[in-house]
Amino acid sequence: MDRAALPELFAAPLAERVRPAELAEVLGQDHLLGPDRPLRRLIESDRLVSMILWGPPGSGKTTIARLLAQSTDATFVPFSAVLGGVKEVRVIVAEAEARQAKEPDSRTLLFVDEIHRFNRAQQDAFLPHVESGLVTLVGATTENPSFQVNGALLSRCVVHVLQPLGEEPLIALLERVLADPERGVGSLGLSIEPEALRRMVRSTGGDARRALGMLERVALHHRQRAIDGPPLTIEEVSQALGADSLLYDRSGEEHYNCVSALIKSMRGSDPDAALYWLARMVEAGEDPRFVARRLVIFASEDVGLADPRAIQVAMACKDAVLFLGLPEAKYALAQAALYLATAPKSNSAKGYFQAAAAVKRDGALPVPKPLRNASTPLMKQLGYGEGYQYPPNFVGNFVAEQYLPEALEGTRFYEPSDQGYEKMVRERLAVWGSRKGRGDKRKKR
């Protein structure tokens, strides 16, 4: 079959062609539409009530509204809060009144997409008509209706929360569309490797519309492939999508390979490589919060006291990621990665793990009595805190004292590097060490 002779296959968007025609075809919302669930009971009892459908993009809000009208023989009137205003609402209401005057039993389902785009005053235009029963309002929103919908209107509506579609429902959807020769792309005879399908749905964030859009691009790209040929591979699907988003699996080997490359590039003080691996991850859909966490870890593990500001920069980056989200957070991630890549390096914080090993090896060694807290008369009587010398009373705010347990006297866990700020720390410790060696306990005057 000549694929070039099938332009009608792509004349209408795939997501629109395969929109569920009946409730049984709706996937991923069983908590609302499953047997004996709230919305299913309303539909089966042929009752229409005003409601708000709250859920993420591509979760089926418009589809459910259409099926509600279809299942209850109501006139479906779509309305976009982005494109229309109160003037258009008045026209819709007048038409509903005319229908009801002609057929008293007629019902109008007014579907308001993105109802949160209407301000509270505009939302008031619906109130009298919802209250009178002239129209049944079904509003769709991606925003929390508690904050975005007029309280008076919200009190007259039932709120149903839709969930993002999980991997299995989305895979089932794509497989159904691949096999459907009438509404889907089954006439092309294409199939896709299971792992490639899984990668596709993982990159959609639970958005069925986005998943179908990706499948449509794949089908269009490979429309001249031999019917019933071998399944499309991850590489072939990625080629059709024009990005490496599928080659980068956020839960697979490539995820760990890329983050390892980012860390090693920053550790090796190569800002260009750090930016490249950062971009590879972010552009492929990596969670920016994961990247920010790795930068915070790196700031302590690999920069440490060589530049104490590194942890501040990394934490500020984390806050910016949470505050801004993508795409704006790319600037903060890039700034932090560049700072860490070009900062002096020290891994001296690993001394903690040597100290932890000593704790496991030697157990709970007794705290030296001068360091113990003498909070009661009995504790003072037992010598708690006896002989403790307060460093601010001595020259340089330092006094030669033994702070480790006796069994660990002289042990060193912290080895400062000679990089950046830590070079000064190293010199300071050397001075204090010499004073300890001679038992220097000079008091301030």
C-alpha cells in the first residue's frame, strides 16, 4: 500500500480521531468511572449535576464532559474561557432558553474549558443559570478550584479530581491506536518495541494528548515502512521525534551515565562539559529537582571548605528550581553548575566517614569528663565538666586541650586540602597544632 496515498489519515489530529466514543474506552480514571463509582452512578441514573473536573493536561476532562452529554442526551455546548467572555455566555444562555421553550425536557451541558481563566466576576455570570437548572455547568481546570473558582459557584458544583494517566493505561492506549485501522493508524501496519513504547509514555508526564501526538509523529515519519515489518526500535522512534528524549531513560542506565558524566566533568573543572551534560539531562526531560540535589551533594562532597560559598550557591539553585520551574530554572542550574565546575576542589568532608568507621569499630567511647555537661549537683560531684577550659579566655581563642576520647587521642579524620579557602584552614590548624605540641595555655590579659 502506498502510504503517500493516505493523506486523509493525518487530516485530523490523532488525539481527536481516537477520542473515546463511550465510557468503556476511557482509561486511567477508574476511581471515577469504574463500577459503582460516583461519576458512573450519576451517568447510569441519567442525572446531570454541575461539576468541576480538576486534573492535569491530557487526563480526559473534555472527553468525560462530552460523554456525559452523550450518555444523558444533553446538548453539548463547548466554551473556552480563553477565547470567550460574558457576551458569549449570554448567547449560549439565550440558545438554551430557546431550546427549553421548544422542548421543555431538553438539557444543555455547558462545558467551560480552563474555567480558572475567568475572573470571579465573570464566573458570576453562570450562577443564576446553574441555580435555575437552565444549564448544567461542567468546568475543566488544571488549577486547584479552591483558589481559582468563585466560592458561590464552587458550592453549587461537585468537584471530581482526575489523575494523570499511569504507564500501563498509556501503553494500552497507544497499543489500541496502533492496532485500530479506522480511527487509529492500524492501516500502516506499524508496531513499536515494548521498551520504546514505555520510554514514550514515561516522557509524557501522564498526558494522553501528548502521548498520542508523539505516536502521530512516529506514524507520519514511518508511514512508508513495509507493512508488518519488524517493530520500531527506540532509536527509530527517537529519530522520528527529532530528539533524544527516548534515548535518555530517566529510570535506566542512561540516566545514571549522564549524571555521572556531569559530576565527573565538574570534578574535573571542565565547565563546558558540565554544561553539555546538564543540557543533555534537562532537555531530555530530567526532573530539575534531581539535578539540583546532585549539585547540592557535589558542593559539599567535592568543593567543601575549598569554597564555603559553594553550598550556598547550590542551595540557592535548589530554591530557584522549586520557585521558578522550567524553563526559567535552566539559568539557575547552569549558573550553579558553572560555579561548581570552576570552584577550587576539596573532598575533605569524607573525613566524616572515617570518624563513622571509628565509631563502629570502637563503640561508644566515654566522653572525657571535662567535656561533660554538669547540669546537676551529683554530676558536679562526680567530676563532670571539671577542668574544662573556656577557649575565649585564652590568646587567639584557643587552648591546648584533648577533645577526643582518650583511646583516640592524636587521631586525625580531617585532612584539609591546599585549595582555596581551605588553604587558610590548613595553615590555621598547623598553628594550633604547634601550640598543642608545646601545651600552650596562655591566658588573655
